[in-house]
Amino acid sequence: MKPSRLFWKLVLAFWLALTLSFFVGAVVMHLSNPDHPTPEMMDTLMVVHQSQRIIETEGYEAALPLLRTRQHADDITLGLLDDSGHLIAGTRPDTIQSTFTAVDNLGRHYRLVADHPLKMQHPPRPTALVPMGIGAIISILFSLFLAWYLSGPLNHISQGLRSVGAGELSTRIQPLMGRRRDEIVALGNDFDRMASQLQHLMDERKQFLHDISHELRSPLTRLRVAIGLLSRSPEMQPEMLQRIDRESERLDRLIEELLTLSHLEAGIDDIASERVDLIELLNVIAEDAGFEASTKDATVSLEYDGPFVTTVSGELLCRAFENVIRNAVRFTAPGTAVRIVTWIDPADDQLHAQICDSGPGVSDEWLERIFEPFQRGPEVGTGSGAGLGLAIARRAIVMHGGHISAGHAPGGGLCVTITLPRVREDRQAKPTTQWTDQPTTESG
């Protein structure tokens, strides 16, 4: 796994903390150590200490040869004085900054003087607690910084989750992250996308409920009007009973399509699959749709190369194709043809079906929206169904791993293209579904 930005930030932070601890500790130890004397000071100190011992044991005459070695030194001036201050050996310094005394065996006092401070001061060396304390302080500062760096955005995410849980779906946390770029910010962006998607889904749910109530209210209103007229005018009984029967049938179809759409959107897993020849299925649907199209002198034609047998839910795909084809028959112009052209792509082993009509078509902005529930397009108008047929078709096609899209027909009208992959199954096929038991006539 490739190391992330946050990983390298933590590694760099720990490395800087450790390096800074060692550096500060080394500086403190260095400042606490005594100043190291120069080589000239070391030589002079050695001469002074040896001269003291010689004078105390053998007299000052024995120390004269040693003192003469420092007589012509350029750096440090060293001289030997008696107890009255007269120079005995060496050179008298202009300013005396260091004095060392010596007493010979006869009790006479002598002084060794120099113009440099030769007496070394030894300040107390730090104990082992000093570097430990430095490390502890830097570790605390680093821990506080790291806690602030990580807890800030995490608190924003936590507050955002609580806000979304409370129903405030407009909550966004990315603006609170500043300019940082790491995985926590990516998590915040994912949170914003999730909140945006939830808000979109809730808005769609509200719109969906509004559309359902509107679609259900229309037939119910007509039913109440028919019942009211029937109660006031008994002579209108045959006409009103037909109206009540027609509105009840519309209401039943609408509820059935709503249940089908809900079933598909719930992601059903227990769909009964069987071996189905989709070309044969399309042929049956095209024949039935052609009979309906003949009422306005329109025709339905099917072009195909050969069979396409796959393992699918025959009932769902029958409803999907039927909704698209009957939708094309409903809106094609009188005396025109609805063409169904199919071909099999050997490269990916998929069936492509294109259903084109010669109707009014839809504008570019509606090519995708017509597959949403209760969306019929401004060119269609009202009274052309509830707008659920294409929505059901899209969910059924997508559930089988396929794709459905809409485009403009070359001569005017709408073209719907469906792509379905072949699914093979080794087990014995189930009995073929009766496709024409409950035809769907209320398309999008």
C-alpha cells in the first residue's frame, strides 16, 4: 500500500520531535560543561604546577630552568616574585590576573603571576534528569500539537455527523478544514458527498411522494364526481358505472406500477431467472404492439439476426421492453412505423436493441429525465400515463447489468437504445414465463 500524506506527516513530526530533543539536550550539556583551556593555557598551567612542587621541595633555584622555558612566550606572560614582590625569574606581567603561591622548605613565600586567568571554574555538571526533562517537555509540546492537528478536523466530522443525524442535511464540513491536504480532508469531502447525496435523495423522496399523491388524487377525484352524479341522476347509471370502472382500472394499474417500481428500487435478490430467448420475447411484444398500432394506421417492425438466449427474469424484461415499445406506439405519428432493430455484438456478447418512433420526441434536457418517475416531458403533456413505464424499464434493465438511454431519431422522434449482456447458466432452465398474462399499458 502506498504511504499516504498523513503517514508522512506523522513520520516527519515524530522525527522532528526526536531530533529536537537530542539537539536541545546536546546544547544544554555543552553549555553546562566548563570551557576547555587553550593549548597555551594548558602548557602554562603545567609549568606553574610543576614549579610549585619544585619550589616546595627543592627551592626556587631548581625551578628556574623550567620557568625560563616560558620567559619568551608571546601569548601568556609568567613571572616568579618573592615575598617582597621582586621579580626572580620570568617576566613581570603588566596586569596580574592569576596568582599561585608556593612556600619552600625554609618557609619563604613565592608567587607565580600571569596576565591570563589560569584558574579554571568548574560549574556543576547537569544530572541525568536534565535530558530526561527536556525530552519530556518536547514530547508534551509535540503531543499537544499532534492532538490539536488531528482532533480539530475529527471534531468537525463528528459534529457534522450529529447534525446530519438530527436532520440537517445541508451540513458541509469541507470549508472548515482550511488548506490542509491529507486523508482527514478526503474523509471530510466524502462526508460532504454523502450529505449531498442524502439531501438529494430526501428531496427526490419528497417530490416522489408529492407526485404519487397528485397521480392518485386525479382518478380518486373523478371517482367521487362519478359517484356524486350517480347519486343525483340515476338515469346516468350506465355511463357513470363505466366511468367508475375505467377510473378503478387506472387506479389499479397505477398502484401496480408503483409497487413494481418500489420492488425494483429496493434491490430485490430473489428474482426467478429462466432461460429466455430475448428475440422471441421481442417478437411477441412487437406483434401485440402492432395490433394496437393498427388502430391509427401505424406499424411495428422487428429486425434481428438470430436468437439471443440468456438467463434473466423474463417477466421483468417483458415489462421493460413492453413499456418502451408501447410508449413508442402511443406517441408515433399516425401512418408511421415503429422500428425495432436488434443486433448482437460478438466482441462483448451483448444484445443491442433500438426502438425508434416518429413522434414529437423530447428536447435534449429531457433525454435523461424521462427515465425518472412521473417525468413525461413537456412535449407529451398530461393524460399520457403516470410516467412510470420508462422508470420501471430502466431499473429492470440496470438490475440485469444492462444499460438504457434515449436519443433523437434521424427523421424526428425518439430512439431508446437497450443493451443487455448474455448470462449463461449451467443448471436446467426453469419453465418459460407467460409474458402476456398482465400486459402493461401505462408507460412513461
